[in-house]
Amino acid sequence: QVQLVESGGGLVQPGGSLSLSCAASGSISGAHAMGWYRQAPGKQRELVASITRSGSTDYADSVKGRFTISKDNAKNTLYLQMNSLKPEDTAVYYCYAQMYWFSSYYWGQGTQVTVSS
């Protein structure tokens, strides 16, 4: 069982930056994949970014060049650096961990990101 706790959300003006963190209760070094989803009001949850055990990353087209996903295995923490934020980035951001390729996801509780002037 892995527990995930996100932090770092908040209110930021368009063009600003935020850094999200996702602290895991156990080791993440062996996780098959980890990443971030987001869900805006009235919309489906969408994948924002993911990172594999080997460090390969993938991003939604809407955030490429603006967001960076990374992890620190020593600290059991996943990060999402978000730059050049836009109002359409407003959503609740959830981190997930998939420990094996065949296993289901563990989810965090979510953190609100609001981009508004």
C-alpha cells in the first residue's frame, strides 16, 4: 500500500509558476510509472505528465515546454514544475503511482491549482 500526499497548489496569476510535490509513504524507486492527472470542473480527468522507472517522461501536448515532471527517489517524492501558467491550467491536480505494469494506480487526494488575475 502506497499513500500519496500532494502539496504546492494555490492561486497564481497567468504567466506565473507553481511547483507541485507528491510525497509517497514508501519507496518509489521501483515504481513502474508515476505521474500527474488534472481535472477541471465539468471536464474529464486528463493525463498531464508521466515518468517511468527509468526516467522517461511524457507530456500532454497542452503542457509541453511549460511543465516538467521529475522525481527524487531518495526523498520518495514526485514533482511537477509548472511555468507560464494559463487560466486553462486551472484544475485539481492528482498524482498517481503504478507500482507494476499490471497493477492499478494509487492516488493522492489532489491539490487545487487556480490561474487567475
